[in-house]
Amino acid sequence: MEEKKPEVGAPAEAERAASGAEKSSTAPQTDGAPGQPSSGLIAAPESDWPFPPAHLDLADQEIHVWRAWLDELAPDLPSFTESLSASERNRAARFQFERDRNRFIVRRGLLRRILGRYLNLDPARLSFTYEARGKPSLAGTVDAPMIHFNLSHSEGLALFAVTRSAPFGIDLERVRPMPEPDQIAAKFFSARENVILSALPAEQRIEGFFNCWTRKEAYLKATGQGIADALPEVEVSLTPGQPAQLLSVAGDAQEASLWSFHALAPAPGFVGALAVKARGLKLVCWQWPGSRPASPAGR
Ligand SMILES: CC(C)(COP(=O)(O)OP(=O)(O)OC[C@H]1O[C@@H](n2cnc3c(N)ncnc32)[C@H](O)[C@@H]1OP(=O)(O)O)[C@@H](O)C(=O)NCCC(=O)NCCS
């Protein structure tokens, strides 16, 4: 099976998600932080993604986000493969193309290493359980404190996030030209989002589109629903440079007030979003060691 980035928002996207098919494939907080550019793509300073200290604590009110360029970790493939479960290896074997297979193996292996690091457990000993629409969570670690996690990838870049506070969702997309952005927005964005998007200056429109998409998807990953059928019901802010916010869910602004959103800019040309049903959490970002390309061309 080929893993290729879904054509975001294309009508086939929601259908593919519904079928459970393989994804064919900041912080850089940008929540109105001073100095953030209000147009053009957000370029997160590398200093916003430091390497982690040897000993890492995950405080109750924190969300840690990890950034990794998957292809840079390919030399470690045998060790990542060793840590996977039989079902993860079966899943890997179903990818048609080697690059997609390797990215999947590194992604799942890295997820295990990150979780194992916080839980002080051997990554290979972790096991996962899945909700009806595929959201994974940790199983069989009853002796360890609860950790919520979620991850997203776009091309060779992946984000992994963990917190003890509440379930959440994260999404990442490379900002790229879309073949039929207006049709996609008409189908999956609300009327208000469409008005705001089309009023943006032309040079901000693609970023606004992906801000909208990633924020909706982050929310739908937080609830575990996925993007199959509820994208238009989730209404978000999208204007570049303005705070990431949930505005309403199925018209309910009260529900929206219970959530926090963070815009993420993990690398030039990428936007992401994190949605959590909690207030006042602190976002902390880390770069996975050995996974930063020597030059942007390597990305
Ligand atoms: C979850 C979903 C939005 C991911 O979209 P994507 O842009 O292709 O992929 P991302 O890189 O952002 O995220 C993938 C990761 O999200 C997690 N994930 C999978 N399903 C999830 C869900 N329903 N909710 C939250 N997270 C989910 C997994 O960890 C997955 O990583 P993995 O492939 O290594 O297992 C999409 O696959 C979806 O909508 N799934 C639901 C399928 C569904 O509705 N099935 C019902 C059949 S009746």
C-alpha cells in the first residue's frame, strides 16, 4: 500500500478517512506572540525547539511537543523495527513504497521511544489500544501515571505530543498549492470561515486555508471522531497572525469556550495545530536528537 499525503480536503479525503485507509501523507506557539509575522509562512526559530535535557519531567499542566524529520532517522531503522509489535510490523509490510514504509516504522518507533522515556519503560513493552475510529492510546501501563498522546505527520516531518492533563489532538500539514481550494473550502469549511478566507489578501490565503484545516482536524483528533463527517461543524479562526481559536462546534459557542488551541509552526512551509479540552496548559517543544536535516534542502 502506498502511503501518500492525502489531498487535504479533497472530497476523497473524508471518504478515505472513513474507510480507515493508510494515510497516503510551532512552538513555536504563534498565538499572537509578539514578533510573529502576520503574513507569509511562519518560520519558527530553531531555538524554539531545543534538544531535551537528559532527565525530562512532564508536569501536570504541560503539553510537550516533539519534532522529528523522519528520513534523518533511517539509519536507526533496524532498532526501530525491533521495538514494534507484530501488528505494527504487519502494517508496515503493507506499504508499497520503501520510503513510506520506513517513515511509518520510524514514526511508530519514535512514538514508542518518546512514551517510554516519560514512563521509564522499554519502548518495545508498550502496547496500544484503539478507539472505534482508530485513535490510539496506551494499554497495559496501569502501574504508570496516565499519559495522553497524539501525533501527526506531513511528508517527512512528524510531531508527537504528550500530556497528563486531558485527551487532545494534533495536526500538521505542509503548506502547498491546492488544485481546487475554493471547492474544498465550500465543502468542508463553514459559511463564516469561507467569508473570512476569501477576504484574506491573496498571499495569505493558502496559509489561512491550512490554518483552518489543521485546527479543525486537531479538534476532531482530540475527540477521536476523525475527519470523515464533521469538518464543517467545527468552526475555527484562520487568519494568519491571529490567535488559534475554536469558535463553535455544531453552532455551540459554549462548548468552544472549554477548549484551548495552539498554532504550531514547526518549520518554514508547515503549519500545525493542537487542540485540548483544558485551559492554561503550557506548551513545551523539543527537537528529537539526530533528526534535524543539515540544510533545508534536506527536507
Ligand atoms: C485521524 C485522521 C484525521 C488522521 O489523518 P491524517 O492527516 O491522515 O494523519 P495524521 O498524520 O495527522 O495522523 C495520523 C495519526 O493519528 C492517530 N489517529 C488515528 N486515528 C485517529 C483518530 N480517529 N483520532 C485521533 N488520532 C487518530 C494515529 O496515531 C495516526 O498515526 P499512525 O498512522 O502512526 O497510527 C484520519 O485518518 C481519520 O479521520 N480517521 C478516522 C477514520 C474513521 O472515521 N473511521 C471510521 C470507519 S467506520
